[in-house]
Amino acid sequence: MSRYHRPAAAPAAILALVLLLAACGKGKTPAGPAGPVSHSGRAFPLTLTDDDGVRVTLRTIPTRIVTFAPANTEILFALGLGKRVVGVSGTYDNFPPAAKKIEPIGGSTGVEPNLEKVVSLRPDLLLATSGGEDWKKRLRGLGIPVFSVNATSLPDVFHDIDTIGQITGVPQRAAQLTRALSGRARSIEDRVGADRPVTCFYEVYFQPPVYSVGPGSFVFDLLKHAGCDPVTSSLHHQYPQLSVEAVVQDDPQVYLVDSLSASSPSAVAKRPGFDALSAVRDHRVVVIDSDLVTRPGPRIVGGLRELAAALHPAAFR
């Protein structure tokens, strides 16, 4: 079996997670406001360039917002704007609990929204992530502003929170939130900074082959901040698939598993061939909460801590 596999047909669970991760790994164009934004709305109309490279003009502070990414839903709630959210993508918008009561607008494929439902909600802003140029263009043609944010790294998360604060008229709240989050992130990185990075492997999903993350992807960047030296660093693919034999050959010190892929370390250890991994023998297989590490939103620092504690447990005792 070859070491590297190109993506093939995948079950729905894999497809949903890989699409979510892939949205966090594309190149971005920094957003830039046309001028300062005030809570009173005096800076509106406001024109910014989003991460798709599209210039978007908002004439007034948006009060009816539809989100098409769970991270964006979480950001709005963290900014105290939950009551402005009138539509969310679907079942993955599960935090905070209040988000589960909001109207879902996801289409049958989950890849694009139901445009009729979106229009029926009369939004003055749809907050999305990258991709879906066709349906975004159709919504813009119907007079609905679409703004896309797409974090490719941990610092980008804080940048995008600030940007969302600007376009929703609460830049001060956003600045306060990002200061707190970045401070917590620096504290975590300081705790693991005294140790040498440990080799690790992050399993997105196991079919087999094993789906993972590579350079250029959001989770890969998060692993680096957490004190990991990913064994997939030499692969020039953001979401590679590897054979079990290839993973065993790399033999990472820590084997990290997305919670959508396995429920427990013992479930991983029982797979054929996995008993050859040092991480299995040394009891260093750790299941990571998928929501915390794949959503570039305010809970990402909790994901960073979870990864760092799995990689450098002594630093968190």
C-alpha cells in the first residue's frame, strides 16, 4: 500500500469534517475597513474586503444575521449578538445551547444553504466562510450582503473576530475579547515553550486509510502552537490520506484523534496494525474534542489547551 493517498469517495461524516477543515485552510485576503467603526453606527455605510477578496458594503449595522459556519455563530454569541442571529447552518451550530433553537438554513447537501429559506428570513447580512462562490453571487444578486471570513492560523482567528466586531458595530467588544483570548493563548504557549516539540499525528478520520492534516491547514497550525512537530510536515497536502503502514513507520510520540473519528483510545488501539505504534504502547493516544479544534472561533483557545496538555502533560499538572 502506498504511503500517501489522494482523497477518494468519503462517508458523509468524513465529508462534513473535511469540508469544514478545508474551509479553514485556503488562502485569505486580509479584510480592511474603509474607516473606523463606532458602536453608534456613525461609520456606516462601511466597505470592507472579505477573505474571498470581495468588497462588501454594509449600509447600516446589521440586525438580522444568518450564519453559514458554526464558528461564526459562536463568535456572534461571544460578542453578545446572539439575538441578532436569525438563521444558522444546521445541527453543527450547537454552541451555545441557544444556537440550537435558531432556524437552520442548510440545504440538503450541507455544502450550500437553502436560498429560499435564507431569503425568507430577510437578513441584512449572511456571515459565511470561504467557498460557495455561486450561491454567494446569487444571494448578492438578491440584495443580501454576504461576508466571508476564513482563518488559516491561530492569529487569524483573532483577526477575524475583530473584523466581525467591526462589521456588526461592536469593535470595542471584539477588541476586548481578542485581547483576552490572545493572552490566554500566549500563556499556554509559554507553558509548553520550555519543552522540545514532540512528534504527533492528528487523525481527522479513519476509514482506512487515515485522514490527517498537513501544512497550510488550520489544525496543522494549531498543532504547531501547541508544541507539536507533526509527522505530516513533509507532505505537501493540506488534508492527506495515509496508509496505516505509513503512520506506523512515522511512529509519532503522541497520536491525537478527532472525536468524530473515535470515541476512546482503546477503540484506536484495537484497530489492526495499531499495536505497532509507540503511542499505543505508551498510552499516549488522546481523543480531542472536534468542536474545540476545528472551529476558528472563541473556543479555539480551549482547543489549544487541550492539544497542549495532550502533548505536554507535565506542563499542566
